[in-house]
Amino acid sequence: MPDDSDVKSKDLYEKVSEILNVKYLSDTTQELDEVNGILYGYSNRFFGVMTMNINDKIKNLIFLIDTGSPKTYITKEVLDSCLPNITNTYNPFSVILNKRHIAVNVSPVGSTFSDLNILGTDYMSVYRAKLDADFKQKILVLNLSLVIETKSNHSIFE
């Protein structure tokens, strides 16, 4: 399969991390709420900084915000940094992205974006995302709602 991605994992560690002022895959103690990001690469792809909490380990990650992907994916590298003993990467598992629960899959090996984390429409739909992108400034903000469960099992969005 030809590789038509203009952004690679090394870009997350180097150029994108530098522009966003966050070290990719670094530990943090504070979870983020909204997603701030940039338009990057030849194709002006949306990349945003998010925090992932899994087993009380919080990591700074950079996600490709992909409105064409129905699912959210993390890379095998990210999984290994948080849960090194997971061998079955075919089933989804639960994580917390920016204080919100989501079932994620591991990016399929050999796919175009296998070395990138993908924020899909599953997450954006559930949390009623509002994407504001400024192509002139090459920045973006993704605002998300928090879901609060009531005693009667109804969802309230803030």
C-alpha cells in the first residue's frame, strides 16, 4: 500500500510538539478540557493536543482530528507506553481523553495513519464537539461538552 500521509510519528515528537509547546507522550498531572491545535502539513491536517488517562497514567498526546474516521484510534506505541502487557490489540478498550470516556482501538498496522493517533467522529459526536478552525492563522479549537449522568440514567450536557 502506498504511503500517502504527509505527516509521520516523528513529526509528532519534533515539529508538531514544538509548535504546540507540548512534549509528545510526556507524563502530566493535569487533564485537559478543550482541544487546542494547529493545521499542519502539506494537506493542512488538523492536529490537537489531548490528554489520555489510562490506569491513572496521564499522557500528553497529539491527535489527528479526522472527521472522516468513524472511530478513535491510538498507536501501538501509545498503548505500549501505558499498558505494556496488552497483547490483544484487536478489541477496543476504554480510556479517558480530555476527561471523557471513549472506547478506542489500536491503529491497524499498515494503514495510512498507523503511526498517528486519530480522533474520530465517535468521540466528537458523543461529546457534541464544535470545531473552530482558522486557516489563516493555522490554529484550531475543539470545544467539547461534558456528559453528566442523572440518577434516572438520563444524560445532561454541559
